[in-house]
Amino acid sequence: MQPKRIVSIIAFELAASTGMRVSEILGLRWRDVDLDRRILSIRQALYQSRIRS
């Protein structure tokens, strides 16, 4: 399986099983993941602002 496809599958499974928004999933970093305690901490969200002129 291609790496991009694996990332897409993981992101979909995270969204479906946790209710996380796409922006929250994209904002995850390894420091937000505690595998021992099975906890994901949402500390930031990724968003794109548009400047209108």
C-alpha cells in the first residue's frame, strides 16, 4: 500500500472513531499522542486563513 493511502486511512479512522475534525487531525504532533495511556490530546488545529483584498 502507498504511504499517502495509509495516512488517509489512518486519518479517516481517527475521525470516525473519535469525532475529531479534519483540522484537529492535521494539527496532531507526536507529543500529543500517549500510546501507553491511549490518549490523544488536541492542543492545536490547522487552518488556512484567506486574506481578501
